[in-house]
Amino acid sequence: MKIYTRVGDQGMTKQVSGKMVSKTDAQIVTLGDIDEFQSYLGVVVASLSAHPDLVDELSEVQRKLYMLEADISVKRHQEITLDDTTHLEERVDYFMANTPELTEFILPGGSTAGSQLQYARTVARRAERSAVALNLEQPLEPAILNYLNRLSDYLFAMARYVNHLDGYQEVPSNKEKAEQKAARAARRAAKAAEKAKD
């Protein structure tokens, strides 16, 4: 089976309906951004060998995104529901309950897996913005926008959870606060070392 068709060589592509449209069409852009997001989740999964439970969880999100793409492109097709968003919210609550309290803005980053999750969050936001723009031309089911919106919160919370498990100390976005935090951590480490000598 050949994977190239030459149909799109001049900047046009075919929608599921069979209609030929520009590759800059709002629906095509949205589907492309979701595809990029879904693909980047594969990069995240590859970095989560120390957290196999999360590998399965993110693989399921990738499957949901296939359904969501069908919801956008196929008439009278609706697989994503508000229950899917509720599930994400429950996971966000779990991750946040099992990480240190968040009292300030932090720099995106951390362990390899944590930083990949933070980047995936921004790719999710881009896909959501494209869907919002598409919604102005092609009204979407509310469940689609709800799910895309909650995914970025979900990935942010998962990034914090993974960084916590990996022993990464979050860095405040305010440099002065970051230096103060580092100084406190150094003092605690010094005290612990002194106690260990006794």
C-alpha cells in the first residue's frame, strides 16, 4: 500500500466528506494540531519507563484523541462525552493531592519525563486554540472543547506529580524566591549531614 497520493501537492487536501479544501482550512489545521499533540504524547510515553501506570493512561488519551478527531470531521459522530472530562478532572485532583502545595508560579521543566509533560501541555493548548477558532465556523459539541481545555490542566498536574516522584525540586519563576528556596534547601541538607555525623 502506497502512503503517498500526490493529491496534496498543490496545497489542497480532501476532507472525510470528500470535499477538497486548502490545507489552511480551519478544520484541517485543527486536525493537524491534534495530530501533532497526539504524536508528542508518544514522545512523552517514551520517557515514562519509570512510571508504567502513566504510560497506559496516556496511551488511552491518545486513543481518545483519535475519537475526538472523528467527532470533528465526521457528521453525526460523537464519542467524546462530558464523562471523559470528568475523568480528567478526577485525575488532576489525584495528582495535585499527591504533590506539594502550589503557592507560586513555577518554571516549566524538571526531570526528562516531567519536562516532556510540560511541553505536551503547551501543544495541547495550541490544539485547543485551533478548535476554538474552528468552532466559530463549524460549531463543535461542547464536550470536545471541554475535553481539550481540561487536557492541559491534566498534563500540568501530571508533570508536577512525575517531577515529585522523580525527586525534582520545582523552581519558582521569581528569581529571588528561587534563590531563597535553594538556600533553605541547602541549610536543610547541611543540618541533615550534621545529624548523620552524630
